Amino acid sequence: MSTTPPVYTPRNFSALGYAPSTAERQAFRQYLLQRYGYRLPLGSGLLVGIILGLLFLWPIALGGLLLSIGGVGNLIAGNLIGAVYTVVGLGMVAFGVGMTWCVIWASRRSVSTSLLTTMRLFSFARDNRFQFTPRTENPLYPGMIFNLGHGRASCDRVHSLPGQRFFDIGRMTYRTSNGKSDVTHTWGYLAFQLDRRLPHIVLDSLSNNPLWSNLPDAFNRDQRLSLEGDFDRYFTLYCPREYERDALYILTPDVMALLIDHAAPFDVEIVDDLVFVYSAAPFDHNGMNAFVRMWQVLDTVGAKTLRQTHRYADERVPDRSLNVVAPPGRRLRRSYLPALIVGGIVLLVSVLTTIIPVVIGLIVALTS
């Protein structure tokens, strides 16, 4: 990684409005295959829709069908309640079939727009003399979103060329299992390099936390640090115990003001000599505003943080010339209680929504 000073120049964002023709799209597919050996997953959207339909929506339709059959049996027996069963059952069938079709349609549409996103970001990197990589399997970053689940990949990366100070803006995806199928998680991210290694610091943005933190990791509450002014209205700050003074050295009032002005919608993590900025909205056809804003973060927060930390040294390390952080400051202590609670709720809801419609339909069918 280069340690040359960053050079910030005006960005040319015109490529983000690029509207390629059908022929240009086909030619770009061939270019991706020949240049990178990368083939866009054309059929995955349909497969995802079918799997979701079979696992979650078709049980509703099946329960509705059984309920309708039971209702017809009640009508034949002269029981008018059968009409209610029949109407409700047919409604459940229509809902299950209709929602399955909607999921398949939305999945296929997302695949078609992914090509447009890739073309626009490729053109942006070319116009601004950066490097573009369509996909990197299992990127070796220490940030919290890069070491979860399986099938990890960084996609549509716009990053530095050799000789430039390292940065990387892309979309991180990984999969986790909910017991029945895989769930895909997607994040937009910015990574940039500092000159010095710093203690592990996390800034959890409050603007993207509807009920609780959206971050995949939770941290012990005794590592929270309150800062001056209005900063606590925008971020929750975590730093290792006994590193509060170091955090104040890094997050000066000027840095905090820039974070509030430019990075309030994002979560920030400092690990070793890398700063990561996470966006819950991935950089896709509908999320280019977040992509543009990441460049503003790089040019403001990034530049100021680089200057502020240029001479940082951990006072717990005897030789201050060494670019290291003592072991207690390298990583925050994690808390696993929130993940257990959320996982239990999700599992319970999934089981109930799958089983209850089928059970009701069977009961009605057997008692008619």
C-alpha cells in the first residue's frame, strides 16, 4: 500500500448517468468475460424468487387451498360457514401466488439493473483514472462486514492504482443461513489508508438505527464514550477501555464537525491503519447518491483524519517509533446478546408464518 500523500481533484461523475444501448450492454458483457473472466449471474434472480416462493409463500397458498376445500365440504353439508372458509382460502391462494410472482419479477429486475450499475462504475473509474474490479472473492479486510457468513465477495470496486494512496469503494455481499435458506446481506463501503495504526474505534450512526444498531457486530456497553457538543446525537462512539484519551486525540472537534456534516448517514470503523465507512444502502442503480457522498467523505473526513493521526503513537508501546498498537487497544470487546435475541425472534416468526396457515387448513379439512 502506498503512503504517498493523497491528491484530491474534482471528480467527474457524468458516467453515473450513462444510459447504454442494448448493443453496448452486450459488448460490455463480453468485455467482462474476456478481461476479467467475470460472468454476470443472469439466472440467479429467477432462482432466488422461486426459492423464496417455495419456502415462504407457497405454504400460505397451500393452506388456503386446504381451507377452500374444507369450506366447499361445509357448504355441501349445508353449513354456511363454509362460504367464509372458501372466500378466505381463495384469498390466501391468490396472495401466495401473487406475491411469488412479484418476488420473481423483482429479482429478475435487480439482475438486469446490476449490469447497468457495473457499466456506470466502470466508466466512472476510467474517466477519473482509477482502477475497476468487477468482483473480488473474500476480500482480506479486517472490518466487521468483511468476515461474516459465507460466499463473501466485494463487487463493482473502484479503487486506487499502484502508486496512489490506497482507497477502495465498493459493494460487499455475504450470505448467512436462517435455518431454511441463505439470506444475502449487502453493504456499500469505503476503505482508505492512514499512515499510522490506531486503536479500534467504531462510530455507530444513529440515523440508520430504526430500533437498534444496524451493524452486524455489537460491542460491550462499557466501551461507550460520550463526546462534547452535539456529536452524541449523531453517533455512538465505542473505543477500547483505557483508550479514551487516544480517541479524543483522533476525534478532534474539527474531525467531529466533518463527520456530522458529511458522514452522519454512515457507520465508521477504524481498524489498524484502515478507516472503513459503511453504507446500509448499497451502491446500485438506486443508490448512487450514497456513492457520490462517499467521495465527499474521502475528500473531507479522510483528508483531515490522515493529517490528524500522522504522528499518533500508542503511549503503551515502549518504542514510540514503532507503528503498532498495544494488544488491549487493537480490538473492541464484542457482545453477543443482541444477536441471540434478534435471531430467536426471526426464527419464531419464520416458523409461525410457515406452519400456522397449513395447520388451519388441515383442521378445517378434517373437521368438515
